[in-house]
Amino acid sequence: MDPADESQIRVADYLDDKLQTAGDLDSLAALLANVHTQHALLKQQLHDAQRHLQEAKQTAHDHRASLQQQGRAFRTAQADIDRRMLVVTASETSDDAVPRFEAVLDTLHRLDVATAYVELLADVDVLSKDAQSQLQTSNEAALGPYKQLRALHSRMTVLQDDAEGAAPQLLHHVDEITHALRSQILAAFSSHLEQVLKKMHWPTPAASVPSHLQEEWETAIVRLLDLQMPELEGMGYTNGPGTKIKLPAVLFPFEVLAKPLEMRFRYHFEGDKPTNRIDRPEYFLSHITTLLNDYSGFVADFVQPVLFRHFRGTDLALNPVYIDATAAFITALLPMLRAKIGSLLLRVASQPQLLSHLMHEVMSFDSTIREEWHYDGGHGLEGWKGLSWEFLVQGDWFERWLQVEKDFALARYQSIVDAADFGDLDYESVDPKATKPTKGAIRVNDLLETITDRYRPLTSFSQKLRFLIDIQIAIFDKLHERLQSNLEAYLTMTTSFGRAVGGVTKEEQEKLLGIEGLERLCKTYGSADYVEKAMRDWSDDVFFLDIWEELQDRARAASNIGTMTVADVAERTSKTVGGDGDGSALFDETAGWYTQLRIRSEKIITDTLISNVREALRPYRQINPWATLSGSSVSSSANISPTAELDPLLTHLTSTLGFLSRALAAAPLRRIARSALATISSTLWDNVLSRNRFSTAGAAQLKADINAICRVVDKAVGPGVGEAGLRKCLEGARLVGLPVRGGKSRTTNQATAASGEDESGEDWEARGGEGDEVAPAQAPRVTQHVDRDEELGLWEVEKRIFAHNQSAREVLEEIGVELLAEGEARELLRKRVEVAG
């Protein structure tokens, strides 16, 4: 379509839209004005667009011209360079000229470096000479050039590291000059402080700074601190990863203070003085603590204020090893100790006892410095690890010392084991009501507690763990193996096969099954119980709790713990290492083995006692007088003597339970006694009550026998134990021993009572009646009353038991029978001769 036609169409559409009615003609003027305005705006926009287009074209043209000009200039410059290079290098091509030109540039670079080196050396020489010249006139003035030289040396050290050691000779030369200048200034400043100290009569314990020397004193200290300040800045705390640590610097004023003290120390503890004894390291260690006690007041009163003023506002104010005068004094005394201990270690390395003694004295000294003097050694919250850590870890003396301690511990353990009274029960060292361990178990436990005290001061976790596993748990394992072997030997000797193989006679076996055997078993049980409880108590000790928590943290973070894997450590300590570990402890595995040994020993004691009880009851099971016994008064068994065939059981229980009551605590004794009583109860029930018939006198005799057993058990174990264990038999004896008629029937016939008729069994027999013909239910009832303390008769109980289960249950409750079921009660009543007849 023609654009003109399209434009006309759009105009026509616009007019049709705006002039739809006659009233729209009134707004025609406004419509025309609006159209003119829009037209003007469109023309202005078109003009601006054309202007911008022209400017963009001109910019592009200028940029293209500039690029062309730069290209021509580059090509000209490149040609000029190539020409010059060819001239300089006398080369025919640029490729040949480049290596020659690079060699020239390298020569120029080395020349520039050499020039810079010479200028640097000149600056160093100027600063050094300036400082030395100033030192002749004013010590303070010499500090300015020295600090500049020190700063230059520090910057060179940093640059040397960045440049991967590019100028070692230059750095060495500057370091020597700086160190020499520092030594000259330090000697001058130290000499000044020594003169002041001489005026104060240092190092007498009563030394003080008089008022007329106060200013000179402070000036001398401040000079030395100013000299050392560049070395101290930026040091902060000295802790770091690995086993190598950077020791805190000794402040120069304290070096001067410690110099006469070091001379005194060397006088007493080097050479042939009586105080210099190789077997008495505590002499020189206590000497250091004496120096601290004597002079800590002096440094706190006269040095501490100077340190506060000098270090205030610096990073060193956050480090107690510098800001605290006492800590700085300790730092100054430690170097003489390091030298002494280092030389002494070499002398005692081949003498285990002296080496062990030395290390423990050093650890004790470390604890004193840490706890009493609160020295952190510049390690902040981690605390000072001590001189012992420095020698054991950094000096690699730990393995040698651990071996010495292990040899001592194993030798001591062996001497305990070899002692004649190793296996004797100790009745005096523990509570009378507790299980008695052997003397050997107590001594081994004391040995292990001593070992704990010997390595408790260690600060290294890995060293503590090594002591725990290599010595303590190893000795626990040895003791367990010995107790286990004793138990196995007992079992072997008490079996038929073992008797045949081991050559044990029958008499010896009988002894092993008697008190002698029980004592042997109690030794194993008591030792296992004692050691197990000791380990449980150790697990709650703060020392072992700290080891356990750190072990868990390290196990969760890494696969190895020192030289051991997590699996190796878990096998020796607890299977929960590295896991949640709630309720677990460090000695879980070892304590578990002793728990198993204790449980097994108790079971063997129980089985032995049960076997002996069965054997002692053999004669009693074979008698059967129960239906034929008779007597004039059998209503009470209190005055009836036990059956003669029961004497072996009573004798055995008296001796064995009497011994066990002395050797065992109440809980295991009751468990063992209950098991034996259960055997007695089942034997009496199965072989006496269930197999025989009983007369009234026979039942009374059985009850008297059971009561005799209860008395023996209660005397040894405790009141009520025998009755509780034999309750079923007692109830059975009570049931079969009911009087034919209640002596005072719970449901009493008052008419009979009024006539004075005797209701005993003898009256029933005198009347010639049979049990099935004359029953209590057939007697006439006049009036009845209930008396809870009166006993039911045989016939009333028999009638109600055989009536139905509910009636049987009620009557059994009335006569105090609780354990017997209705069927068992009926079977027992049938054993009564009167009922059976």
C-alpha cells in the first residue's frame, strides 16, 4: 500500500474517532491545537536523532583515523627499533638480535642491583657509625640510629623471605652489624643498671630502691626496654602448632637482675659442692622457688610500675609474661634451669631410677610454677606446658622415660604377684560389710594409683594416653589374665577329667569343693569386684574425665590419635570412642572384662554351693518316716530336734555361709544364698513333700527341719532370708501339718466349747470315726464367731479346698498360704494320712 494512502487512512480513522457526533465539532479547535503540539514534538525528536547520528558518525570517523595513525606510528617505531637493534647487535635479523639485547639488559639489571646493594651497605655503615659515635656521648642518642638499623634489618628479613632467599650474604652482613651494635648498646645500658644495683646492695633479699636512686633506677630500666622494644613488638603469645615452640624473650632488665643469681646458682649446683648431687634434683629446683619467694616482692614493688608505664598502650600489655614483673622474673630464671636439667639428663640417661626421679621432680616444679605463681609462659589460655614438656617432647626424652616408668611398674607388679600373701583375703583394709579383696589386688590398685599420680602433671594429651594404655591398662590386663587362669585352674582340678589329667586326688578335690575351694573362688571374685569398682571410681575422676573428653574430641576430628589409630585406642579403652559415648567412660573395656570375671566367679561359687547342698541332702531324701511318726503333742515344732539325716546339710550351710558372710558383701551373699535355698526348696518339694505321706507328727518334724535350715541361713545371711527362700516348703509343711480339727477353730462351735469337748486329733481317733465318715461340716452349729488368730482344722480346710477354686483360694489365704496353687494344695492334702485313708 502506498504510504500516502496509509497516512490518509490513519487520519480518517483518527477523525472518525474524535468527531463521532455533532457536539464534537465544538472541540475542533482544541483538537487542532493538540495535533500541532504533537507535530512540533515529533519534529524536535527527529532533529535530535539526526544530530546524534551525525555526531556518532564523526566520532567513529575520528577513532578510525586515530587507529590508523597509531598503526602507522607503531610500524615506524618497530622499524626504527629493528634498525637500532641491528646496529647495536650487529645482527642481520631481529631474531638474532633479541638474545644479545637481553644479555645486555641482564647486565644492566645486575649493575642496578649491585648499585642498590652498595647504597644499602653505605646506609648501614652510616647508621652503625652514627650510633657508635653517639654511644660515646649519649646512650639515649644511640638508640635512634640503632632503631633505624633494626627496622631496616626487619624489612630486609621480610623481603628475603618473599624473594626466596635471594640475598643471604647481604642479610647476614646487615645482621652481624645490627647484632654487634645491639651488643655494644646492651653492654653500656646493662653496665649502667649494674652500677645502680650495686648501690642498692643487690641481690640481698632486703634490697630496695631508695628515693634518691629512684629516677636513675627507672631510667636504666627504661633504656633497656627501649633497646629491646623492636624485638618484642609483634611477638604476642608464643604458642603455635607442632611440638616446637618459641620461648618468650627474657627482658633485658631482668637479665641484669638474674646475672648475680645465676652466678650463685652455678656456684652451688655446678662443681663439687655438697649441694650438687645427681640424685637430688630437688635441691636446685627448690632453690629457684626460694629465689622467687625472696625476690618476687622486690620486682613487684620496684619493677612492676615501670613495666606498666612503659608497655601501656602497646600489644605487649596483653601478654602477662612481659607486663607482669613476677612472670618476667620467672622467665629470666628458667634459662639456668634448662641448662642444668639438660646437662643432668645426659648424666642420668643410663640410670633409670635417677632419670625417673629427675622427671618427676621437674614435673612437680612445673606444677608449682603453674599453680602457685600462675605463670603462663606466654601461651595465654593454653597455659605453660612446663620444662618437663620441653625436654620430653622437644628434647625427645619421652620414650626413654616412658620405658623407665613401665619397667618400674612391671617390676613392682611382679614383686606384688610373687609375694607370699598375694592371694590372701584382706579382712581389715575394707569395710567389714564389703566384699573382701585379696591383698594382691589392693596392692596392684595402689600401684596403679601411684602411676596416675606420677603422670598426672603431664600437659600433653598423647603422653597421658600412652601412660594409660602402655602401663595402667597393661597391668590391669596382666592381673585379669592371672585371675582368669586361677579360675580356669580351679575348674580343671574340680572336674573328673582334670583330676585324671592333673593328678589331683579325690581328697584334694573334696577340699577344693569345700571351704578351701570357696575361699579360692572368693579370692578371684573379691579381686575382680574390687578392681572393677576402682575403675568405675577412676572413670568419675576429673583427671580421667578430661582425658576421655579430649579423646572423644580428637577421635571425632581425625582418624589417628598420636601414633595410634582410633580403632586401636577404642579396643583398649571403650568401643564408643569417636561416637556419642553417653554414659561411657575411659575404662569401659577393661572394667567389662573384670565384670565378666566377677559374674563368672559368682556363678561358680553358686554352682559349687548348690552341688554341695544337693550332696548333703542325699541322706535326707532317702528317709521316709513321715507317715509313721506319732507324738502326744505335735501342734508346735519349736521344741522338736532336727532329723539326724539333716545334720550334713546344716553343718555344711553353717560353715560355708559363715565363711561367705565374712568374705562377701550383703548383696552377692544374698544372691548366692537364695540360689542355694532355691535348690533346697526344690529338692525338699520334689523328694519329700511330693513323694511321701505325712502324719501330724511327720509334718511337724518336717516343719522343724525346715525351720532349722532357716535359722542357720538367717544367722549367716540375715533375718528373713531363709524363710523367704523356703517359703513354698514352709507353706507345704503348714498345709500337711494342719490339726485334724482346729485347736481353736476359726469358726468355733460354742455348744461344743461349752461342753468342754476336746477337738484334738486324739478325740477324733478316740471316737473311732474315719476321715470320710465324720467331717467337721456335719457337726451342729449353734452360734459362731470369728477369731482371726485361731487356726482352721484339717477337715474344714479339706472341704473348702476341694469345693472349688474360689473357695480353695480363700481358705489358703486364711491359713496364710500364698505361693501354692489350688492344684498343688489339693495334691499336698492327699499326702495327709487322714485324708488319704
